[in-house]
Amino acid sequence: MQTSACPPCARSLSIARQTFRAAVLLTASLCGVTQALAADPPARWVVPSTAGGGSDLATRIVAQTITPVMHRNIVVDNKPGGATILAAQDVAKARADGATLLLTAGQGILVLNPALYRKLPYDVGRDFALVTSLVKLPVVLVTNPALPMNMLPEFIAWIKAGQGKATYASVGAGSPHHLSAELMLDRVQASAVHAPYEGTLPALQDVAGGQVDFMMADLSAAVPLTRAGRLRAIALPAEQRSAVLPDVPTFAQAGLPGFTAFAWQGVVVPAGTPAASVDKLNAAITAALKDPAVVRHMQELGLEPMGDTRAGFAEFVERERVKWGALIRAHKIVLD
């Protein structure tokens, strides 16, 4: 597919690139301003996904905000692949000196992977120290706009008629996007072929291009393509509508009550990192997530800031393990 030949495609890709470029430039600008304040070498914040998605943008927004407080520049290191395992393994082996952070993208590293894989090259309890929750990433059901449906009942009828031939994208096997789609298919008693990708934007571009039929996608990443007409947003698995797509109903409003799903991100560091360093990171990040400018920026991207104490985050992670672990066992989902 040659996107350059399609003006709406070009506009949507331009919007997505401008959003990512703005975040990068803002980060670079702040790093330049605070370079004189940086008393320590740069820290590395590893993100287990490609640049430009909701996880990446949320990380960059917070990284630029806490740089002056931490007195060191923070470099975002995108390390996609292996269902977030590559990034987790990298940080698990890193020096515990406070200079390496890990975004637990899509809750996979802390919650999903331990339930999906019989054997992992890292141990959540042994290799990581929890810092805080970061952001909630609402998801939205999007389809290729050429498909013959506009509303959820039409989508359900269409996917059932396809008898398992429809295809759906995700950012990887076992990701929240994958499991959310499987849960939805289970609820409507339908099936489809899973097409895993290593990043949000490549997956969405293939849905927009017609190579894949639909996706449970990060709302923040889907908005530009939806507004440009390259994707059709069907429904949100949320309690209420989103301000960035106010015309898109929730699943309950569209006729499927009781179905909610979302991805969330947290922050961890290598186990053994001094408690004072972890506490400092927690204080800086949670303060940033309450900053009105940060809140406004994230909301404009369709993201919801979280943030918690270290103990509160640990309790939240345990609740998520119980919930998702039960779902994975009930559906007998195993990835190795």
C-alpha cells in the first residue's frame, strides 16, 4: 500500500508523526535547558514498545517533567519485541544504581506474562522493585472503514457471519489488546484470527490499510487516524465516553453491558536499587502526574494519569494478577 497516494492517509500519518515529534522536541528542549542542572549521568527509561504509541508518549511526558527534580537527563530507550520480555530481561540485568527504569507496558511484565508463560528469563518478585503506577490507556474497538458496519450490533453480526475468518491486530500475543479482543469475542460468541504486531502504529496502519479487519487499540494512538477517516471507531470498553471521541459510545451504550477493558502502565527499577532512590523516583513521578500541564497534555492524548504510593501500587498489582490470572487460566491461554 502506498500511503503517499492517498491524501487522507498522508494527513493522518502527518498528525501521528507531529504528535510524536512534538513530544520528542519538547523532551529535547527541556533536556537542553536542564543540562546544567544534571549532576548525574543520564538515566535510561526503557519502554517495551515502538516510539509513537500511548505508552511511549506517556513516558516522554513524565520524563521531561521529572528531569529537573531528579537532576539528571532521562533518555527514553524503545526496546520492543518478545511480548515485552526483551525489555524486562534487559532491565532485570541492569545495575541497581537508580539510573535504569522500566515501563511495565500493558501490564504484561508484572501481571500477564507470569500467567501466560511457564518459564520467563526474569522473576517479578526477585528482579524488580515497584515504583508506582503511571497511566491508564483506554482502548477502543476500531475497524477498517471499508467494512460494512458503523455500530456495534452490525459489527457483531458481521463477525459472526464470517465464521472465524475475520482478522484482528494487537501489539503482541498476550498483550492487553489481545486479551481484551479475545474477551470481547468470547462475550459475543464469535472467533477471529489474531495478527500480532510489535508496535501500535504498524498495527493500526495495517487495519487502516485493510490488511487486518479490526483491533482493540490504544485510544491515544487511534484518535488521529479515526479523525482523519482512516479508521472507524465502533465502541469503547469503558464506563463512560471519552472527551477525545465524544461521539463514540461505550459498549454498554451500544448494547453490550458489563464489558470493560483497559491497559495500564507502571514503573519499576532493578531489584536492589537503594530505597532512597526508589522513594525519590516515586515522589517525582507521582508529583508529575498531578501537574495540571501534564494532566492536560495526557488527557488531550486520551490518556489517564494514575500514580500511587509504592505500597498502593503493590496492592494494585496483586489485584490485577488475581483478575487476569483467573481469565487466562479459564481460557487456557499459554504462550510457551
